[in-house]
Amino acid sequence: MTDIVAQVNDWVAGNREECIRFLQDFISIPSPSGEEGDAARFLAEKMNEFNYTTTCVDTLNDAMGTIKGTGGGRSLLLNGHIDHVPVGEMVDPYSGKIMDGDELGDHGEVIYGRAACDMKGAVAAMVLAGRAMNELGIRLKGDYMVTGVAFEEVGGAGTKSTINDSKFLADVVLIGEATNMQLALGHRGTMKFGVTVKGRACHASAPERGINALYKAMKMITKVKDELAPSTPVHPIYGKTSMTVTQITVSPEAFNVVPEECKFWIDCRNHPDFTAEDLDRHLNDIIDELKADDSEFDATVIRSPNFEEKTFSGYYTDPDENPVVGEAVEAITESYKEPNKGIWTFATDGRFYAPLGIPVIGFGPGEEEYAHTQRDHVRVQDYLDTIKVYAALACKICDVS
Ligand SMILES: [Zn+2]
């Protein structure tokens, strides 16, 4: 292993400029969710050029590439998304320019651009780790598989399609979402709950004739914020449940009408000790309380479409039950430094693999706090080190023949 790490180090050092240019080129291709075609084809063409055994792009614009192993080893699938959130007010979002990190609140040399951190840096490193192994003649026993998926930022249709339609699956999955070079073993689940509050419309010039649904909703929102959200249980692994109101609409939407209905949505990140049933019950308790001291209060709890009851959509790859976590720690330590083990604050596509019984580990360059911001960037050194880490993980998990 020491030998291989040294070889990959030399390869990255010798191809430093080319590795950087590869990420810059990738960032220069706009790929907001739903428009991933060019980025997917770019990846597939590159994997082809780098002598991957097979490459393809599916109808949703998920790019997939495999370096076939010699047999007898576990396969490793590296998953990263190629779509990104809107650029907003970012300056030169597709420049991929090299900057001094100080200008962005970071340090060292960085590559700037939309998706640098979330997460083209990681996807580029996945593709290049395969290239490095191919050029160095490192033959793995298990398959080395890379997928750059579409639609992650808007629900995960890309990864779902690679699993269900392409059966692009392996013995171990690595998600490259930003971990700041640490090891992530899971994350909380996500629940979307809504509340419809009823009132009675009337002319806004005489509001006393109606019941303003927006005012009634405010009472409930205040209780969710001040009473329910702070009181949720803390889990030893996942930490706290978070809950916040993110959207609100009224009907009719007219300047001069007291609204007869107000609907608001709650984004809740939960753990196994705080289920959909729990949240449902707490929201209904609040409604009962409000009804008890206001006879005009009328509200119903609703769920987002396709909400599966009691589903916990997070996951945790327990090191005590999954030896692959220990192996990953060894590989990362040998090729970089010993990582801390933790969980992501946000959700990832790892949630689609974990229920299939596949151990899912996470490692990526970039820091969570820069994702989706105008300061989107990745440190050059972290990006280059990630290529080494991915190659070392592949050698450890797939075994070298
Ligand atoms: Zn992401």
C-alpha cells in the first residue's frame, strides 16, 4: 500500500496542472438541475479517453463509467452529483479561476466557481483517480465505478435512475459531498410537513367581517418556532432534530382581500427518535391547544406528496457493524491524514443506497459552509489530495491484483 500511495502521489504531482485544468473545464460547463447534458457528456468522454472499460450517459444525463476489475474483489462505486443550484448573484460563476482563498474567507490557493465545492471538485477527483490507476498500471480486483448524477439538488431522480434502471450498484458506495476531508458516515432524514389554516375571506377595507387565515397561521408558526422546535429530542449519533418554516402562501392572492386560507411548510431534519408520526402528533396537539382558546381557529396537518409514513430517510454506517469504515480510515490515513468520523448536516444521495444494505461512506473536498453560496470554491491542495485518497480507498476496498 505504501508503494501505491507513493506512486499516486508522484502521478498527481507530475500531472498537477492538468488535474487543475480538468476541474476548471468541468466548472466552465453550466449544469443547473435539469440541464446536465453537456457536463454528463464531458465526463463520459473523459472517462473514455482515460481508458475506463465502459462509459455511458443515460436519458436523465447521469454519466457512468467503470474500470473492470480482474475479479475476486469488492466493487466500489463513487457517486457525486453534477447538477448545481442557481448561480444567483455570483460573479463569474463558471470561470473556475484560481484565487487567493483569503478573498473568500478561506486560506491558500482555491478554485472558484459554482459547484466547485458542491460538488464538481469531488467528481473530477473520482474520474482522475481512475485515470491515475490506469496510467500507473494499478489493476484492481473489484470494479472501480464512477457516476456523476443529475437532479440531486431537486430530489435525487438521477441517482434513483442509476440504481433502478441501470442497476449501477456496487459492494461499497462512496459519496463525495463536502466533508472537508473528513469521513462522513450518514445524516439525518428529511420530512416536509405542511399546515393548512382556514379563515373567512372578506373585503380588506373591513377586516372585522372576516377571519384572516394569515393571522391565525402566525399563531401556530410562533408555537412551532418557540415551543416545538426547541423541545425535540437529541440523538446520540444524529444530534438534534431541526425544524423551520420555509414557505408560506395565502389564497386568494389579492391585495384587497382578507385571505381565507393560509398554507405553510415546515422543513424538518429528523432522526429515528423523532419520526413522522411524532411530528404529526405534535402539530395536531398545537392545533388542539389553539382551538381550545380560539373558537375560530381551524387548521389541518398535511404532508408533501409521496410522503411515506414513518419513513426515516437518513442513514448511519455504524463502524461497529461495518468493517469497511475501519478500512476507509486506514486508507485515508495512509494517503492523507487520519480523518475524524462524523455526519453531514445536510442530506445526500447516500440515502438511496443505504436501505439496500450497501455500506455508504462519505469523503469529499470542500466545506459545507461554502456550498450554495456566492463563495463557492474548493482548496487546490484538498482537491489534489482527494485524488490520492480516492485511489487509496479503491486499492484498499477493491484490492490490488
Ligand atoms: Zn451536493
